[in-house]
Amino acid sequence: MAAKQELINYVANQTNLSKVNTNKVINALLEAITHYISQGDVVHLNNFGTFEVKKRAARLSHDVNSGKKIILSEQKVPIFKAGKALKIAAQQTNTPEEEAEPSFCLSTEESPKAFTE
């Protein structure tokens, strides 16, 4: 996982900006995206993706503590849709989960222990 500091280091190295200035640029970008989303605008970054707000319809759920049915009201939620280049990049990478040995296996045999050690 790359945290914000790793992104700052990467961008600073790619652009020859100081880490302080790179941090300011990244913060300004995030603030700008947040500002436009809060105004109901769509933020589209070519080949990267689109940030927008969608309405989540009211729905029936249940309270986990009491078990009673409750109605969750309509909500506005932020949505990110990956662009073509980002989708391609995601398909071309090996995640650590794919490289690691599985910690369990699914079996058709009726065995109470499906985990491997």
C-alpha cells in the first residue's frame, strides 16, 4: 500500500520539486476535488478516472443491536470510476495476494478442517 508520504516522495522525484512543495500541490489537488464534489460537480481526469456524487436510494435494513428493521434514508455518496489507463494498469500488476500461497483451500470433501498450515 502506498500512503500519502510515498506518493509525495514519488511525485517529488518525478518532478524535481521539493517534498514540501509537492505536499502543497497534492493537498491543493485533493482540496480542489473535494470542493468540486461538494458543489455537485463531476471531476474528470483523463485516463485516470472520474469523481462524482451519486444518490443512494432509501433502503430497508436492520439494526444489528436490536434486530429491528429500519429504513435508511436516501444519501449522497462519493463515487470514483476508474478510467481506461488505470484499469489497464490494474490488470497488468501482480498483487501480493496473488503471489502468496493460499491460507485456505476449498474442497468438495466433507472435512471439518479446510485450512492448510
